[in-house]
Amino acid sequence: MNDLLWRHRIAQLLDPSIEAAVIVQCDLDWLRHRLLGLRNDIDRALMAAQLRRGPSLRITRVVLHNLPATASQMSDSGALLAAFDEWHYRLAAANALLSGSAPRVHRLITTSDQSVAPLADMVELLENGQWSGPQNVDLALCTIDATGATTPLTNYDVGLEGPFSDGDPSVHM
């Protein structure tokens, strides 16, 4: 993974000539502690760019929906699962708080026989009508559009209502 490339391209999102971005983060390494700083920097940069640029910037992001079956056999499987759950919670909470201007996050579904995600990690940018990696973008967007390949991350994936919301049974007693 080229940290410098990721940081450079993510920083470019503030440039008004960038119209869109397709970001895929499906490698299990994103869940490991050594990439926590980069993952958090990317999350913050995406939110900042989306807040500053609003609808003039379209961000499509792909993360794993579930861990590949082989993850349970890894020595750090507990840490991977905890990082996976925490990251999904933060992404869903950020989407709920950003509302209409939030990046679109799609969760790639892996089947039980897949040991790795079928999409390679990428950060590709659309600048002046030209994608930085058109073949990568085509594959990612075709995968997102394929029936049953992904599911969107929505506001319903995180409960932000608190203990005394309408969903709390004690409210109706």
C-alpha cells in the first residue's frame, strides 16, 4: 500500500477541479493497528472535503460488508473483528450526521469461499472529466451495480436515538 499516494489523492479532494472520487478499502490490512492512523486520516479528510465542497464532490466508497471466512483463522481475528465493527459504526454515524452531503458508502459482500475481496484497494479521482484509473473505476462501479454484490451503509446501521427515544419500550408504558 502506497501511503503517499493515498494521502496525496485524498488531499486533492479539496481541489474544485476534482468532480468525483471512487475509494475502495477492502483489504484486511485497513483493519490492522498499523494502518489505523492512515485510515483515520482518510476518514477525516473525506468528511472535511464533503463538508467543504458539498454536492460539487461525489464520493463513492466501498468497504467490506463482512469479513472473509479466512479472517476467523488469523491470529489477530479478534482485533480484526473489533476494528471492523468500530469502523462500520463510525462510518454509519458520520453518514447520519452529514445527512445529504455524506459520501455514499457501499459494503462489498464476500462469500464464504472468498479469501480476499474481489476489488483491489484504490483511490481514483475524476478531474476535468477524466478518471485517474478508468479501468479500476469501471470495475468498482460495475461491482456496486451488480445485484447482490454490495449493500449500502445507511443511517439505520447505527442507533443515535439514545435510551429514551420512541424505540425505547419504556416510552410506551
